[in-house]
Amino acid sequence: MSLHSLRAAPDAPPGPGLSDLIIRPAMPADTEGVSRMLARSYRALLAPDYPPDLLRETLPIISLARPSLLSCGTYFLAEIGERIVGAGGWTDASPHGAPGRYGVGHVRHVAVDPEVARCGVGTRILSRVFGSARSAGVTELRVQSTLTGEPFYLELGFKTVARIEVRLPTGALFPAVQMRHLSET
């Protein structure tokens, strides 16, 4: 099945084929497939919001699947057939490795294949993230969103806290948005 057939208007019901979408926990064996999907996603979807020279420098870093996420049990993949079309999860530790606080989780490395962008794949992944985090006692989720992802998170009830710059291992500063979501009690 071609992923192109999955495209839908933003307010249309899920297209044919999305019923074949499976959300499952990631495993270390998924590293290569996740990295390929992240590269496709970020190269296409971040281009309107970031300068080309910054993307050339940062894509090799941000497009790598993180082994610790793939083995944590709270990082999920969206698949259609054998193809990974989305990924994302949460951890109690911050993206920078700081120990977590009880009740606070951090949304991590969410992306979708550009061929299924705006078809509900990201929302389905975040639904799984919300459920998993809630069952672990998390009442606040934080995310360091790309500029591109901010509207997506806003639609899911996140609030913008501040514009930030994330320092990557190369020293590059990557513009991002700190956001948070509080569970309804």
C-alpha cells in the first residue's frame, strides 16, 4: 500500500489504510528504521521553520534514534505494515538526563513520516503517551517542541511556557519551545 493514499484533508476522517496503523512499544532492533523515519520527517517538516544552514548542521544529530528511548518501554512506534511512520514517547528523566520529579514526565522525540503528516498519526501516538504516563502517576507532561510542532501540541492541550534554545553536542543552538500539559483531575 502506498502511504500517499493515506493523505487526508485536515478535518477529514482517517483515510483508508490508517485502520492498519499499529502503535507498539519500540525495541532496540528498531533503531535503524526509527532513524530513517526521523530523517525523512525532520528534513521535510522542519524546513519551513528553520534556516537551511542550521538544518544541515543539526539534522545528523537530531535524526538519530536514541537507544535509551527505544528500550525504555514508554517510547512507541506507529507502523503501517513493516514501515515505521511515526514515533514518540515519554520518560521521567528530562531530555538532558536530569533525574525526574515524581508526577512529571517529559515527552520525547515525537515525529511522523511527512507522507502521513496531519492524518492523525501523531495524535494517536500522543494518546498512547498520555495513557502510559497517566498510569505511571504522571500529572504534568513537559515537552521541548520544535517551532514546527508547537501548533500540534497546542491542539492537544499543551500550553507554551517559553521560547528556548537547545544546545546540541556540536554547540549549535536549536530554537525550540518549552511547553507543558497538566492532567485534568
